Amino acid sequence: MQTFYFHILTAYSIERDRAGMALSGPDELHRHARHVMLDAALKFVRRNIEPSNCSLVVEDEEGRTVLMVSLSELENHGAYSTDRIEIDTKNPARTNTIG
């Protein structure tokens, strides 16, 4: 198990995840990222903040970014698509968007 931190970036602030989430691997990371993104988008809509101007940044225990996704993915694809994201938790620099 590895702990990941799910931060939300807006044009004006960073909402840091201080607790983190212990996850077993990329599949579980994708599922949790999807959940965090959908929750964030709903929260921003309620606050009249444009979700497409926000991003989810996932960091590992050492503070390395392993995933960064714009919430505009929700608008462009109707939902966060894990098929478009490749996560390499052993080598975070190799994480990228496919397609």
C-alpha cells in the first residue's frame, strides 16, 4: 500500500489533501481520482466556480506528482476517463495523458 494525496488547484488557491489515502495500486488510484474529481466539480458548481479552470494533482508520499488532470476532462468526455491516463507509480515522471 502506498499513500497518495489528492490536491485540487483552482485559479486562486490550492486545496491540499493533508490526510491522504492508502491505495494498493493504479486501479485503485484511478477509482479514487474519479471520485475526487466528481466531488470537486459538484462543489465548484455550487460555488459558481468554473470547474474547467481547476485541476486534480495527485502526489505520492515523497511529494512527487504521479497524476495531474484538468477537470475540463469532465466537460470534454462527460466523465473522468481513466482510459486516457497512464500512471507509473514507480517512475512518476513517466505519467502522462494518452491520446
